[in-house]
Amino acid sequence: MNGIMSSTNLHDSVTLLGDANAQPSKILETFPNPAPNRDFHIHMEIPEFTCLCPKTGQPDFAVITLDYIADQHCVELKSLKLYIVSFRNEGCFHEAVTNRMLDDLVNATQPRFMRVTAQFFVRGGIFTNVVAEHRKAGWHPQITVELAQFASQSNTRD
């Protein structure tokens, strides 16, 4: 097969995809990186993150941006969606939840590089942006690699 994985092998570890009864949870599923011999930039925008202020119980809203270079595993999108929704009724400080997401995603995928950016909407007249990063020990981006910049909502078409 020239190193190309069949879709059956590629998705053996994925159980939530296609499960109409799947509920929000902290389970992050992964699938094998289809090109582990190459650094490639995976960019995701999650515009509907919600959690609660741990002091007031008022909702906080944020846009979460996930950028990573996978090593052996990629995060599966439905499990990521259910993971993100699982914070909806939890009290979380912005800094804590951003770092928790990074820790959980790194534990699940063991990437070469990962950055989680949380852009929280205004609360008390203050916008909060939190950026947390992970680099695998010994990993350095290739000199010729420049991570692309994506405009906000870059997947929206007119």
C-alpha cells in the first residue's frame, strides 16, 4: 500500500464519530497521523467556546484557536467538539481553562508543537487573550517552515 493507511485502519481508534448519542465529555480521541514523516500545520478555529465565571456563575464566551504540528496522532474533530462543549457549565478562570485544554490535548496527541489561543469576549470592560504553548523536547521547526496565518473565520465563504 506504499505506506498509505486504509480508512479502516486510520479510524480504528475513533468511536464517537457517527455516534448520534455521544454526549459532551473530556474524552479526546485521536487517529494516526496520515503523514508522520512531515511537519504540517493543523489550524482549527472554535468560535463558540463557553464556560462560566467561577465567582459569579455568569457565562464567558471565547474563540479558541488550536494550531499544532502532529507527531504520531491527530485529534478527532467530533471528540474535540464534545470536549469543548463539556466546559459549558463549568466555572473556569480564563488562564486555567486555556492551560487545561493545552494539557489535555498534549496528553491525547503528543504533538511536536501545539498552541492554544483563547480570545475571551469582554468582561468588566476587559478583553482577555491567553496563549499557551507546548514544544516536544528536541523538536525544532524546519528552517523553511513558516506557519501560515489564517484570517478569522477563514473557512466562511461568501
